Amino acid sequence: MDLKSVIRTIPDYPKPGIMFRDITTLLADARGFRRAVDELVQPLAGAKIDKVAGIEARGFILGGAIAHQLCVGFAPVRKKGKLPYRTISESYALEYGVDEVEIHVDAIKEGDKVLLVDDLIATGGTAGAAIRLIERAGGTVVLCSFVVDLPDLGGSAKLRAMGKEVVALVQFEGE
């Protein structure tokens, strides 16, 4: 099965000129979802991972399944104001403005080896902020995993420039 074939493309969403890559169709396909999780876990064979950190919202779905498969805990990386306990936050630039992501102060322990997961890497702003947040909490991001990479937007290159290994299952170039 080609994973690209079960990812829906929605033109002009959320604004004209954007080709939105919607993985909800992959998640709904039992074989596709299983294959995506298995392929995201495979690069970690033999590696010691203490925690999976998933970026809101689709990173929660993938990250939870991966954490289950690896028998490790899960740490949600959420948008500002969504977590009920004390948090630390990290800001990142948007096209017009700034946003923030947060984790609970006790989500990552000093020395934790962390897998960062999200559905898609575009510009790398959110993932970069999540990496900085995890490192401020005392963890080390050992791998950044995504289902989709949009390499023309430079996000995976930005994470590699931060010294991080990046894995993506499919790429949509020039789109």
C-alpha cells in the first residue's frame, strides 16, 4: 500500500493556494494507520526512548499509538492555555504574529530521551518550538517523526540545522 494514496488533498484550504494534506483518511484506513505507526516505530529499533511527545492535535493520535507500541509514556505538546496544570511554554513565529506551545512542568524528566511526533512538517515553527521546550525541560529529542513532509517549505531542513534527525514517511514536493 502506498501511504500517499490514502492521504486526502484538499485544495484552497484553509486559504486559496494551499494544498491541505489531510491524514484523517489515512487514520480511518486500518491498514494505512497500522502501516504508518509501524513505519514510524521502525527507525527506533534498539534505541532507548523514554517518552513520546506529540504535537496537538494529530500528533496526539500518532504519538499515543507509537508510545503504546514502544511501551513508554506520552507527553502532549499543546497550544497555550489548554493544559490544566503548571506549564512551561515556548513561542514561535507565524506568518503574521506569534503563537506558543506548552507542556506540563513534569511531562519530561531530566535526561529523558524523547521522540517528537506530528502528522506533518511544513515550515518547522511548531516542531522547532516543541524541541526547544523539551530541551528546556531537560529532555533530548533523539528523533523527529512525521507522516508528511512538505520539503519546499523548509521545515525538515530547519530541524536538521538544529542537529535533529528527521524521518517522514511521504513527501509532497512542489505542491
